[in-house]
Amino acid sequence: MATSEIEESPQDAVVFAQVGRSYYPLLSAVFVGVVLISNVAATKAIGFGPVVGSWSLITDGAFVLFPLSYVIGDVLSEVYGYRATNRVILLGFVMEALACLVLWTAKILPPAEFYPNQEAFATIVESITTLMVAGLAGYLVGQTLNALVVVRMKKRSKERHLWARLVGSTVVGEFADSLVFCSIAATALGITTFGQLATYTALGWVFKSVVEIVMLPVTYRVIAYIKKNEPTYTQAG
């Protein structure tokens, strides 16, 4: 038999697609992961104090990680624009909604006879659901405003004044996010007074904005690196 007759056909060959050089998928995956993890961590209320009388500094478990979502959102908006960033925001929304659906399905399904934590699991799912609803609302409003501010400011200043875009967008986006999220999440966390709600909201907004400012040197380097190594990036004139 001739050699050509025993060669593999295209259907039998092992073929793989090449991974592109774009950083967009990696940033998108990290962004969505940060949002999902933060909403689970947010189910715990954390208090530092009391500071003045019965007041204390109130926040939630998400404060450790959630500010990173705005740093990544700034990078996406600055490098890839509003439409590309909006796709990631919508993807995060869908994944959070899917998480809620899966958790409620697991809660409703009958537990095994030997499983002792059904009540605890149900309580956690109900708490996470409330926090995720709050997170979805705040997330959509805050991240959308964040991306819009970055892109609109960039259209005016071009490649100049990056620091102003990063700080300005975060202050606006985080304020809207904190206001919406905290207003809905307060009840689930056990916040009952206006003073506690005001402290919770203000602390979240200020802390997240400060983190953005502290992270500016890192954000600058990440944006510069991606702009330099992203084959499709074209500077605005």
C-alpha cells in the first residue's frame, strides 16, 4: 500500500486552536471572579469600634477584595472601550444570576438523611441571595458609570491625564455602587438605624476610592503594559 494511502485524513488529525495574545479574556475572567467572590464574602457584617457612643465603623467582608473590580474595570475601559467593558459587566451580571439560581436549586432539593446542615445552608443561601441582588443592582449602576466616565473623559483628553480618568471614574462609580448596594444589603446584614446605614455607605465609598488612589501606580503600569503588548490597541489621536 502506498504511503499516501495510509496518511491521516483531516478528520483524524489532532488539531487545536491557538490562544491569542489579547489580555481581554484574562481580565474578564478575573473581573467576574472578583465580583462573585466579593458577593459571597459580603454576607458577613464587620464592625470596627465603637468609635463615638454606639456608632462603629461598619463594613462587610467584601471590602478586602471588591475594590479590585474597579481597578480592573478601569483597565478594561481605558484599553478596550465602553462596549467591550459593558460586555464584561453583563457577563458578570449573568454569572451572579446563575449563582443565585444554582444556590436556590440546591436549597430546595431534599437533603440526604445524613446531612446535618440544611438549616444553616438555607440561612446562608437566603443571605447570599439578598446580598447578590444588592450586588447586582449596585454593580450594574456603579460599573456602568465607571466605564462611561473613563471613556468620555478619554475622548476629551486623549492619552493625557490618565490619573484624572481613573480617580474621577472610581469616585463616581463607587458612590453610586455603595449607595445602591448598601441601601438594599443593610437589612440582610442586620443594620437597623439610619446612622449605621450612613456609616456603612460612607465607609464603603471612601475606602474603595482610597484603594483606587493607592493602587494608581500599579494601575498605571498594568495599563501601559497592556497598551504596549496588545496588538489591536491604537492610540487616540
